[in-house]
Amino acid sequence: MRIALVTREYPPDTAWGGIGTFYGHFARALAAAGCSVEVFCQSIASARLEAGDGVRVHHVLVRRDGTDLPTAGSMAGHDSFGAFSYALAASMLEAVSRRHAEAPFDIVEGHEHLGINAFINMVGLEGAATVTRYHTAYHSLVCRGLVGWPPSETVRLLEKQSIHAAKARIASSAFIEQVARKDFEAPRAEAVIHNFAGRAAFAAGARRDGARENLIAFVGRLVLAHKRPDLAVGAFVRLAREFPDWRLEIAGPDAESADGTSAWDVCRAQIPPDLAQRVRYRGAVPRQEVDAILRRARLLVVPSAFESFGMVAIEAMQQGCLPIVADNTALESIVADPALRFANGDIASLVETCRPLMRSPALLEAKRDQCQATVARLFDPERLLAQNLDVFEALVERPAEPRHAGGAPLISVIVPSYNQGRFIGETLRSILEQDYPNKEVIVVDGGSTDSTLGVLRSFPGIRWISEPDRGQAHAINKGLLLARGEILAYLNSDDVYRPGALSAVAEVFAHEPETMILTGDCDYIDADSRTVGFIKARYPGIAGLLRYWGWDKWQAIPQQSTFWRRSLVAKVGFFDSDLHFVMDLDYWLRAARQHPIRVVDRTLAAFRLASGSKTIDRTDEMYLEEYATFRRHRSVLAGRDRWSASIAARRHCAGLLLNYAEHLVLGAGLRRRPAKLLLRAMGLWPLNLVRPRFWLAAANCLLTGLAPKPRLDHWHRRALRVLARGK
């Protein structure tokens, strides 16, 4: 069986917590059992492939926004968890899909935290079953106020998609399954299997209690509201004078609050000067030093307010170190002895739980022996491995589920929206009134301040969210995360579908399994929905599509009339959220590298031309994005064709900028903006300097303020008429 494990954390580079520790043990155990195992984990330094203990480890650098250059660092250059998580999921989809095409996997497993496998689960990998294992979701921690991380709807959607789109779910504890069901409306997990904690044999080196130090240990990240290191320190301070030969040792990375105060500063402030020598903070330490601490300490305090599986407590039990755990967490069912549990968040209860154990070495050793027997029973590696393999084998043997029933695949239409209350109702009706029965509408609104939300509430048959986003492409990508359909499309919130469009699209896809993406003709409509023009869809091949300046002459891919299969996303990825005008052209070019675009001889949609749309008001930015997109993809052309096309692209873009600068001078009475455009046009195509139109526009800009504007415009227009007659 070939198994891919997708995780943000993996030792040694990113051994930040229990997730990485688990996957390190699990990968080696699967490999020892004869499975072919490959791990895909985030790299914070460099992209590379390593192998050891029978496991191939792909260290993946995250692409900024999922499409840009791979970037080092724990957040890969992002300033928000939402943007980072999206990029992480997109980068993992790219890496795993590429490897799956070379050597197919049977099982692809990832964790729900940050939705690292959300895109993989969403698009599916042919022949592979996807599994999501519950550890601890970002959203679950944030919504309980346990961490200082900001709320993120993007992360929540990624985590929900990770859970719902998986073929199977495995919970690391009954506790975390209940959390997932509450926070994400998750279906019941196929299995609850405790996490691997390595082989019990490594406890053989554990010291007997008489050989240990009178030491209390705290191991974990110093996150005050979550891991509660302050409780561990506070309890020790209360016990220290009663037990003068005991010490406290803390190991784990510090955390900083928004005001710059570190968690360790808060903890240290609780320690009286006379006890300072008995408390040692080790900071973040390697795995081997954590093991050494657990072999020396008699007690491990785990005061976490929320614990989904508690890997460190499990390892402490294996090492012969007695854990004291908070109730109402996953550890309550593992550390079943009430004498080793205290009331969650109650420092007095923690003190009273520790006191009898510190007072009586005999009691402490008896409890230690009971814990080692419990952990040997619950965490027997052969039994846990067999439970996991049973789930995997059942998935591999399960017949493939039909993508749809009755010949009507689900079509998901995403509607990105921002302040389009005037038109969005017509857009939604054009979708909902289609004669096609199996469709869903997902509106992703950017936090509109007009009547949009009221309109959305009047359509009970749609799904929608409204929150600030980073532009249209970002909104489309969020919609794709929510989409369940086999066929995907997006329709802007002022455009419409023509009657029968969805039925026509579904029929083509049903009869042409080789077709992955299609487009059709498109009308132009005005603000009153009157047809004022027409676009004839044309696809001459990727080389013709790349020559964007031939739009509507050589090629035309109307975005409003374009649909694609979900499986295409596995090869192409998601829309580039750095693009705001031609994200569709960029996507069609990426798709065309994989599959030809099928043209349907039918009008499928209508594109609205109305003042206030970004296509009308920011035309110059669109021209520059078109040119930049050409440059990004021009490598598909051969050498001589690439050279000639590059020349043509520069000339075309410069000409459009000159036209628009002229429009701004004469039509809008502007000066600075057209002057900048003229300079940009000159830089792209220096031969503009010999064009009279260039100098007329430049003179109008320069003389504005020195001569009356109406007179300048009169002279300018008169000169243009003379030039036109001269042609």
C-alpha cells in the first residue's frame, strides 16, 4: 500500500508540537509494516527530498498565495493565517498531485489543522482515498479564546473542507471528535484511534522512581490561555516551601502577546526571589532533551485548558514519569485515575492533586506502575498500527462512489460580489431559474455596504458568506472551497446566464468525458439588461490564446460562459489572488497547458457593461495585468515566435495605454494620471515618441493650468481630426 502523509509539522525541522511527533512515529511504523510511505511537510528553509527509516520526506516550500515563488519561513512571507493557510493547502496540492502522477498513492492522509489537505480532498486524486485525522483545528482554539491568533473565516472554511471532503475521518480521541462535530458539523468519524507515541520499548530505559529527581516538569508551548504554564508555576510556588527539595523545570518555546509581553515574563513574575533558583526555564529544546527531562522527572504537569490527545503526557507515561492532567480534555479518558486529575483551570485543585504524590514516594511509584500498564495497553504500537491499516484497507477496497446520480452532475456556481445590490438579484435569478435540476449557488461577498445583504437574504436557496477579502480572485477561491459540484464556474454579480445554459453545459460534459473545460458565446448587455453586443467564443490553441491582443478576432474565452470539471483544479490549482482583472485569462492559460478548451456553439451568458465596474473604471490596470500575464506564460512559444510575440505585446500594451491616456485627458479632464500612463507607454514602446497623438496628449497634460482647459481640449480634438483625415 502506498501512503502519503501530509502535515505541516515533521521532525526535525518543524517539530513544533504533538502533530509532528505523531507523524514521525506513524510514518516509521507504516514503513516497518511494509507500506511505501512518503511524507509531505512544510519546509521553512529549502525544498528538498530526504529518505530515512524507509520513509521519503518531501520538504515543501510554500508558494506565496499558492501561485507565487516558493518562500522560506514559518509563514512563507504571509502576514495573515488565512492567506498562509490557503497558500499552504495549494502548495501541498501541487506537490502531492505531481508525485501522485508519477507514482500513484492508495491513501492520502492529512490533518484538519489549518486545512492543510483541504484542496487535496476537494479536488480528489484519481485512485486515491483521502483521510483527515483530527488533531486540533485552528478555529477550535480561536473560537474558545485559547490562543491570541486572530479569527479567520478562510482558515475555518479550509478546515471544514478538510473534514467534509475527506473519504474517511479518524479522530485521535473521542474528545476531539465531539469538538469537530460541534465546531464544523462534522460527520461521525470512521474510527477513534489513539495517536502513535512510539514503541513502548523505549520506556525500558526509564529510571525506577527511586533513581529519579524530585522534579516537576512542564513541557509544551508557553501559550497562557491554552497550555497554562502559569498554572504550573503558580502551583509550584504554593508547594515549594512545603517541599524544599523539589524543583520545577519548564521546556518549550515562549509565546509573545500583542503588547510584547512574553508568556515566560508572566510566569516569572509569580516566582518569589528566594524560589528563583528552583525554577528553570529551558526554552525550546530538541526532542532528545525532552526525553531526558521525562526520564529524570517524577511528575509532569499538563494543565492545558484544551487538549485533543496530549502526546507529551502519553510519552511521559511511557518514560515512567507520572502525568497530572486537567479534566474535560482528551487526557481525562487516557489518564483514567481520578487521583491524577484536577479541575480544569483551578490552581488550588492542581495543588491538592500534587501534594499527596509529592509527600509519598510509595504512592507515587504505585501510580507510576499503574500508568505504565495503562499506556502499554492503550498505546500498544502493533494494535494501533493494525487499527489504522484496517481503516486504510477498507477504504482501498471500497468501490468508487459515483460522482452523481441520474446523469445530472452537480454544477456549483460561485458569485463573487461587492456592492452590487442593484444587479445581484438578477444574477441570482438567472442561475436559479435555469431548467437544470442539480445546481448550487455560492455567493462570496466582500463585506458589501449597500443593499447586497438584504438581497441575499431574500434568496433562501443559496449559500452565502460576507466578510472583507483580498479581491475577486480570493473570493472565487473561497467559493471553490465551499463548492461540492463536479462542474464549476463563477459568474460576476452583475452578469447573467442565458436560459438553458447549465443544461447545455452538463450535456457536453456527460457525452465528452475527455472535455475538462469548455466555453461558449456571450452577449454584451447594458445597465438596463439590453443586448448591445456579442462575443463569439474562439479557441485557436494556447499560442493563440496567449496573444491576448487578438481578443475577439483570433481568440475569445468569455469568462461568463466558461465551465470546468472539479478534477481540473488538481492540475491547475486555484486563481491567482494577486491578479484583479485578468485572473481568468491567467487561469485559462494554465488550464490550456493541460487540456484544450472546448468551444460550444451556443450563447451561455451575458456580460454587463456598466459604469462603476472595475473593467470600465480601471482599464489601464487591466491592460498592464494582461501584459504581465503574457510575460508570465510566453515560455510556451518557440524562440522566434516568442520574440515576435513579445514585440507585438509591448506595442499593443503601449498603444492601449496611449488610447486610455487620451481618453482621460479629453473625457475626464485629468492630468497626472494620463501623464503617468504616457510615460509608461513610452517605456514599453519608445517609438511612441514619433507619434503625433502621443505629443498632443503630452502637450495637453503639460499646458493644463497654463491655458484654459476647454481651449486645450478644442485644439487637441481639432488636431486629432486633422490626423484622421490625413490617413
